[in-house]
Amino acid sequence: MIIGQTGSGKSTLLRQLKPELALGKPTNGKLTLFDDDENNDFSRVAYISQFVDNQMVTETARDEFHFVLENIGASPEMIHSKIAEIATYFDIVDLLDLKEEELSGGQKQIINLASALILNPEILLLDEPTSQLDPITAEKFFRMVEKINSDLNITVVLVEHSLEQAVYYVNRIILIEAGQIQLDQPTDQALRSLFQDPEYQAYIPQTDRLFLEQQWDQIFPTLKLPLSNRRLSELISQQNEYLHYQDHISKERVGSEIVLQVKRINFRFEFNMPNILDDINFQVEKGKSYAILGPNGVGKTTLLKILTKQLEALNGSVLIEGQNVKKMGQEFFDKLFVLPQNPSLLFISDTVKDEISYQLEQTDQPVSQELVQQYLQKYQLENIQDVSPYDISGGQQEYLALVIGLIKDPLLLFLDEPTKGLDPNMKRKVASLLVSYQQNGGTIIANTHDVLFSTQYFDFVSLMFDGRLGKFEPPIEFFPNKYFYTTEINKASRDYFPKALVWEDIVKNES
């Protein structure tokens, strides 16, 4: 697994291992595959991107497999045999003839994985393959990759920002910093090395962070990291008398005015299809933040599009500050900002600096080069100010798009997967910006698969499933009642500290 800060060069390095995908050209150095300096066969290397929707080039999985195999001149008999084998191995026989729009994000990524493996590669490159998947689907994906790794002896090189799930499946961790490898160690040793560097402690999975923070490595020196939840639960049981729970999540709840009301919203794409949204009702308080969790394909993005007038509901109403949005003109768009799943859709300028300049001009204030530089410094964008926004990393695009929204300073901020592509330290930076925005009266509604981020930084959380939206609850009330949509610390410690959600919640007794 390759980790590192957003924009450090992880994806750039991964693409160099599949040269036809590489951006730019190597200035020096050499890439050798399978100890053959003369005949590097890159057809033996497969690649899967983080962008789930950008990889299928045909309408169905069956057509996708046909397309891949026909390109290598496979006979009809071989094509039939290969598709039968791969569909059975991945248990996707029932998905073969479904159109792409009928597939969930997780199903698409499994099909992308199957398409990559149908050519029998020996190296599999994965660039944040679960960044757009819900946590349960992401775990299933990693288990499938682990099975491929062990059953077929395929080498896997994985770029990830979050170690919470992926760390259990890797043998080695490589840390890249500013384009250079700073660490290359077996997983256990790497996690301990990261803990010694304050800059990278946030990368460590919550279960291992608790183990190291409590200095249990001195009591149990033979234990190897990462720790399973069951093993951590056993340790907590043994050390329980020396520990107590201390809440680090709950926030003071002060009543506030209602800024958004959603009443009886229903929606479906076609007349004879079931509802995508089914009787959605909720209200939002000014200055609060709301996170919506749920599996891929349950309607979270569709709901955001209804709320922001990108789609029109079958019935029901949406009110902002008591006014029906259907009766609002330009005033409606002045009051909100939408960060879509693909942030590059927002960019219109040639450089990052020009994007900031353009957004400042929309605020009707005099814009000077000095003011633009102040904002670039404020948001720490100076080092990429002259780069095209389309050429920066996915995480940097996500961050830049959020900055553009914050410059607008809207009444409501709608975020669709706001932490996608962000390293743990960048997530903290984003959280700080969002908290500041809230303190100035801003209100946030976000779709997210990031359970840990929603635990730490949102005021209210809800779960969406089957077109229905559950009740919004504070994290301390929402997560302890869940078995899968909760944090790893909560899973491991709930027998002793049922409200513990993050490693900081479990602390040593003072005496």
C-alpha cells in the first residue's frame, strides 16, 4: 500500500507502472518488469481507477468483457469460456446484462475488477478503488482483492488515503512525501514508525492508535499490528480496570432557527419504476451540520439534486427560510453552493489562481492581485497557484472546489462526498474550514461514506436506505446502536465503553 499526503505523487507513481496511463514522461530512471530489462510486457499489468463511473466503455458487463477480449483477438469459444469463468468467480452472473445506470457503485467497481482480471494480469494497480464506495461495499471489495491475491498469486499495488480497512490486507506500506519514498516497511513496523512521526499519526487506524497511545506495546511486545477488533476487545477486557470513558465527540446543542424544511418529497426517474425517494421529511437548523450515510445507489445524490433544483420532485416541497424554492429565482442560487462528486465540473479557468480570482469577482468586491494572494495564502494554495485545476490531484481538486464554495459564503453548503481523495491531515484542514463556516452561521448538508469523519465533525447523522431517510441524531446517539455503520473503536469497545467512538474516548485512570 502506498500512502502519503494529498498531491504527494502517489497516483503519479502508480501510473508510471502502466506507462500508457502515465501523465508526463520520466526525466530519468528505469522501470523493469519481471527482471526483463529489454522486453517489459505491460499487458501483464492491470489498472483500476478511483473514478467508478469512468471505466466502463460499454452499456453492460457482458459487452464490456466482450470488448476487452475481442481487442486481444480471442476466439468466440474463448470469449464464452472466459466470461463464464470470470462471472462465476465474482458472482456477477445476474449482473451481466444490466445496463450501467442500473448498477450500484459497488457493482460497477466489481465489474471493473473483473474486466481487469479477465486478461490474466500478474500485477494489479488500484488507485483508491473504494473512495466512492460505502464502508460495507468497500470491505467486500478488499476481501475480493485479498482472495485474488492469495488464490491467483497476483501482486497488488494499492494507493489509499484511509488505512482503516485496507491495512488488514497488505504486507508492506510505502510512504511518499513530496515525490520521494520516505518509508518502505512491513505493515507492523510501518505503523509503529508512523506513530513516531506526529505528521503521520493521523494515518494510523483507530484501533492501532489506541494500542500505541496506551503504550500497550510495552505490555504485549509480541503482538503484531494491525490489530483486529476482536483482539483489541480482548486487550480492553484485560485493561478495563485501568481505563474510563471520556466523551470527545458531543457538542453543546443550542436551539437555532430552521433554515431548510423538506416535506413529503417523492421522486422516480420513470413513471412505471419504483420511487427513488419515498416520503422524505426533515428540517435543518441554521449553523448546524448534517451527514447522510448509506449504501451506494440508495438515492443520496438524487436527494441533494432535488434540494438544489437540479431535479424536480414528483411532489412535496422544499422551503428555505420559510420560502418555497419553486417561487425563488436567482435568490435561490445565491443562497447555496453545491460541491458535486466530480469537483472538476466547477472549474472554468486555466489556473488555480484564476479560479480564486474569478470566484472573488462574483462577490462584488474590488479584486486585486494582493487580495488574490491573500486568499491563496489563507487556504495554502500558493504552491499550485499556476497549475491548471484539471492537472492537480483528485484530493486537491476536492479541496479547491470547497474553497471556491467558502469564498461564496452561502447560506447553505451542499457537499457530495467532501472527503474523497483527501489524506487524514487534509481532512482535518477541511474540517477546520467547515467549523469556521458554521461559526459564521453557515449550514452544511453532506452525503458521505466517511464514517469516521461524520463521527468527529458533524452535528447530526442519518442513514438512508431504500429511498427513505432515517431520523437525524447526534453522533453519540446514532453510532452506538449500529453494528456496521459505526467506527472500529465502537465495534471493539462496546462491551465496556458502549459510547466510545474514537480512540481519544478511552483514557487511562488518573490513579
